[in-house]
Amino acid sequence: MKAASKFLSAASAVALSAALVVPGALAVQFVATSAAEAAVVSRIEVSGNQRVDADTIRNYIQIKPGKAFSSSDIDDAVKALFGTGLFSDVQINQVGSSLVVKVSEYQVVNQVLFQGNKKLKDNALAIAVQLKPRGTFSQATLDSDVEAVKAAYRRIGRDDAAVTTQIMNLGDNRVNVVFNINEGGRTQIASINFVGNSAYSSRRLSDVIATKRSSWLSFVLRDDVYDEDKLRADQELLRRFYYNHGYADFQVVSAVGELDNTTNKYTVTITVQEGDRYTFGDVSVESTIPEVDSKSLESVVQTHKGDVYNAKDVEDTIIALTEKVAGSGYAFAQVTPRGDRNFENHTISVVYTIDQGTKAYIERIEIRGNDRTRDYVIRREFDVSEGDAFNQVLIQRAKKRLEALDYFEKVDISTVPGSQPDQVVLVVDVVEKSTGEFSVGAGYSTGGETAGPSVEGSITERNFLGRGQFIKVSAGGGKNSRDYSLSFTEPYFLGRRIAAGFDIYQQTRNYDNYDSETLGATVRFGLPITDDISTQLAYNIAQEKYKFDDDCDDNDDGVLGDCDVSQAIKNGIAESPWIKSSVSVGLVYNTIDDMKNPHEGIYANVTTELAGLGGDAKFVKVTGRGSVYQTLSEQLDLVGLVSAGAGHVESYGSDGLRIFDHFQSSDRMVRGFAYGGIGPVASDNNDDHLGGTTYFNASAEAQFPLPVIPESFGLRGAVFADAATLYGNKIADQSLVDQSTTGMQLRASVGVGLMWASPFGPIRIDYAVPVKKEATDDVQEFNFGIATRF
């Protein structure tokens, strides 16, 4: 019993002790926890700061003396101070009744200097690096900038450029950052090899991609730089090329560049798998939206049974259907093409299915990377804005428009979730490139108004002040000509897709016995009607002055000196100066696949000019020209061209038509004849061609690559046949015109040509032999000058 009693007493003592100790321990723990979660300090001490004021740091941390704070408040304060980008280290501790904030400031960059760079200017490298004057310095940013400088040199073909850095301490926590650059040698592309291609020659595929083999022109063109991003873009160009020519199964198996360190040259090998060529099978439109009639949409479908499969036509049809349905009130409708391949007869049947898509709206559009280009220049290329229905088709169209501006090296458009489930944010990332150009060039032409040697200098800016405006100032001249001009274009006049601009120019021409001087201006407006059709309206005013050469000046008795000029021309010169005031309206249809190297498509334009809104000239002039390109042989890269043109001018009033308002022949009308070398002549001087009121011309041509010559040279040959007629004359005194020469006599010629896509513009040499001509015609078999295809 005593033992039991002692045990109970001991148990009671333990229980009593527990009853007293445990609450006390819990109380101590509660006090400690409360102290950690909610502390109060009487002051905040700041140390380590040199440039940043202590009060500024206290404001960032949001902790106030005399007010409780927690450990999470300290974490937030540390994050806030790091977030300023001013400090490399931050420590916050409570010492007694004080909160001690210890910081280490980043050094400030005083200057960023580049040494050893010649191929890339300082401003180009300054854009590439993140370190900026008056910004903060960090080693991580410096390391990143070293790689950025190397990448900039890789983009110009200098893969082995070496970059070292030097940090110069200036005191007061300021430093100069120096990039020492060894630019190294320039890498080249020795060859570009295609493997697996049979439908198209390697030469033809080389025309498609942007990367080119090195040649003697590469120092100007800079198109032989090996760049992996560029090579990936080339793969996409090849895919689109094959997809647009019927090869729906085409694949790029691999595209690699191997550098030979001994020669510092790359060998690029692109392996492709072409697959079979397809044509369109059955094409139909289906709609799951009851209110949308699929039959009524078939008229906008641009793919037709039996045509060669073309991915671009499918894309254009999707856009056309989307816009048509959206215009009917179904903004969220989605058009999805479904293709059904028939491997036996090589056809692809396409069904365009229209569904009611998920409702999503554009919350906002964020634009990044446009340091120079204004935001609105980018935004106006979108057919959607904040609050509109999200439409992927219209987004892709905007991307193509931005790329077509040629302001950016790269355009990426992505989406991120918005603040609500039905909201998305469009993120537009761009990489800008230089849009200004200063050029000085020289040339030589054998025909036209500016025959002989000539020089020209110009300053061009395609994105003036980042507003998307075009401005060009040029001056030039030669043996028989002088030209000055100023052009300006605003592509979005009054916020609409209307191009408005003006041209101011002065032209001086020296002919055999007289000179002319024209001072004029044009105000123009251009409006796209569809993707392929555009129109232009212009008002033109010009003053034309004519005068005789010194040996043709009037003698004291008012009689012209020894001057071999017809009376018709003398009368025209005597009546100058002339004022021509006119309006013109033009319409252009263009489906050319590549304006620099056309293989397929149509280019046609018609212009009507009405003169007589004041001034001396009174006429109606209509001109038109059309060219059709068609690839005759894919394997041989043989391209056929058929073109035709016509023009007619008719005077109104009693004064007849001025002699200088008649049409004059040129090499664009018929080759093998001198400028102004065919048509009606003066009755008193058969050497003076007076021009005609009407002309018709036609040409057939075959263009082909030159064997042996590398495709990177940009040389192509041509054989052609031309025919034309220029007839009629309406000067006031018809006795001054040899009437036997005013009929529709046909002229014809055949010849060969050499075309060069030079860095200075397309240059062409033609040798044409007239096979049908008149006795009064002036022949010029050889012609050399700047080529103007369109």
C-alpha cells in the first residue's frame, strides 16, 4: 500500500508539474513566435550606399519605425531593393531596436568604348550591347554583351571575331567599359549544294534562297554570309516555293554548313525530299453555322479543280472566306481547310470547313524591340485592335505586312493569356534594321533622252523619323542631262491605307540643236483596291522651256543661224515656255511572284492623263502595258515573257497638239532603233522625227541562265523578237509633216540580250537587228542601260 501510495503521490506531482510547466512553455513559444512575426523597431539605419540617398532606400522597403512588421515584410523589402536594379547585394537585419539595411551599389557605367572595330561602327555595336552610359554595371551583363558583339560579327560573316573586355575604374563608383575587338577574317561560302532535287535544278533553287555563294560581287551585296537563322529562313523559303508549285509532301531533310578552317569558307548542303506533284481535286465549302450558306461563299474560293496545287491559293482562300463570314456578323468563325490526298492520281481534294470558333478577345497589343519605329506604324498594319475578336488569320496577314515594310530584320507575333479566360495579349517582337541609304553611282546608256555617261547621288530614308514615311533627295547628270528631285510619301494618309506624296523635280536635256529645261511637281495618291490591284490619282504641273544652241541663236535680223532643225520643231521652241497642268489616273494589276527575278505572273497598268486644267497643253492621253511571265522549263530555268503595249493622245481645242506632247519611240517600244527613231518625220528635214499620236507594240522573249557562270553573279541571257508601229501626227500646221510617214507602217526586230541583277540596279545589254524598217528610220542595233521591266 505504501508503495502504491508513493506511486500515486509521484504521479500527482508529475501531473501537477506538467500542469504548471507546459502552459508556461507554450506561453514562451507564443511570445517568441509573436516576436518573429510582428516586431517593432525605433529606427532604420542604412549603410553601404554611395549614390542613392538613405531616405530613398527607406521609402523602397516600406517598413516604418514604430510600426509592426513581419519576416515576410523583410523579404518584400529585399526584393524591392533588388528590383530597382541599383544594388548588387542587400542585407536587412534587426539589431536591438534598430533595423539595419546594408547595401552594395552597382557601379555606374560612364562610357562604353569599342576598340579595334572597323567593319562595324560604334553605333551599331552600341545597339547590340545592354550596357549603356549612366546605366548600372554588372558582370553578368558584361558577359552577355561579349556574346552579343560576337553574334553581331557572325551576322556579317566574321565567325572568328575575338572580344576581350577591360574595366577602367574612375573612382566615385564609376567605370568605363572597353570592348577590345579583333575582327578576324571574313568567312565565305564556297558552295551551296542541293541533294535530292530532281524537279528543279540546283541553280533554280539557289535563286529561291537568300544565302548565296561567294563571288566577286559579295563585297557589295553581302549575301554570302553564313548564318544559322538565315539558313532556317531559307528552309522556309524552299518549303513555300515547293508548296506553291504542287509539291505538298516536300520536306527539308537537313540543312548544314561546314566550315573549312584552312580556307575560312563554308560548304552549305541542303538535302530535300520533293515528293510527288499534286493538282487540286474536288473543292467545296462546308459550314457548321446554320445561318451561313456555304453555297454563297464558293465565289470567293481561289482554288479550282484541275489546277496545280498551290499553298498560297489555299491561304488566300482562307483569308477571303474569313473576311466574308466576319463581314456577315460572325467575327469568331474559323475556316479550316481539310485536304484529302489521292496518292494514285496525285490529287488533293480540299474542303473548307467553317465553324464557330472559341470566343476570345484581344486585351492589348504589346510591341517590343522598336527603338526607332513608332508604335502606331506597327499597329496600323493590323486589321484588329484592342477589344476586337481574336482572329489568327488576320494576325498572320499583319505579320506579312510588317515583313513587307522592310523595316525589320525579324518579326515575331505570339500570344499570352490575358487577365480573363477569354482575353489574349498579342506580343509583337521586332528587330529593326537600317532603313537609310546614301548612294553614289555612275552609269552609261546608249539611248533615250540621257544617252552617254552619267553620275547620280541620292539620300534615301524609307522610315523617316520612325514614322514609316519615305523621302529621297537625288541629283545627277551626264553629258546631255542634269536632274534634281525630291520625293516624299506618307503611306497612311489621314490614318487610312492611302499613300499620299509629292515629287518636285528639275530636268535639263541637251539635244543636237536645242536644249530643254523642265521644272515640275506632282501630288499623288495611291490606294490598294485588292492585294493585286491598286490605283493612283495624281495632279501634275510643269513648266517646259526650250531654246536653241548658241550656233542656232537668232541673228540681229531675227533669222536663225546655221541650225539643222525642222520648222515644226522651230515653231514649238519659239512658242515656249509651256505650262502643262494635268490630272492622271492609273490602274495597276500585279501578280508577279518576284519583282527582281520574275518567273510567273502578270503585270499590267493603264494610265489616263487629262491636260488642260489651266496651262497651254490640252490633250487626253491613254497608255497601257501588260507583261505575262511563265516558266517554260523548271529544270532549265527557262522563262517566257510576252508583253504588249499601246497608247493614244488626242488634242481638244483649236490649237492642235503640241509637238512635244506626241509619243516618241524608245527601246521599251521596239529595240534595234534609236530613241525617237521611227514614226512621222518633218517634210523639210527627214532626220527630225516628230513623234506620233498612236502606237502599238508587242514583244516575245525567252530568258535563261548562262551556262558555266555561277548563279550568284546574277547574269541571265535572253532572245527576243519585237514589233511596233508609231503613227499619226496632230501638230497645227500639217504641211510641216511628211504625210507619207504617218501611216501604220510596222517595224520589227530580233535580237539577244544579257541581263545583270547588279548591286546598282538591273542592267541590260541588247543587240537587236531590224528585220522590217522604213527608209526614214534611225537604226541603233546596240543598246546598253538600266533595265526597266515594268
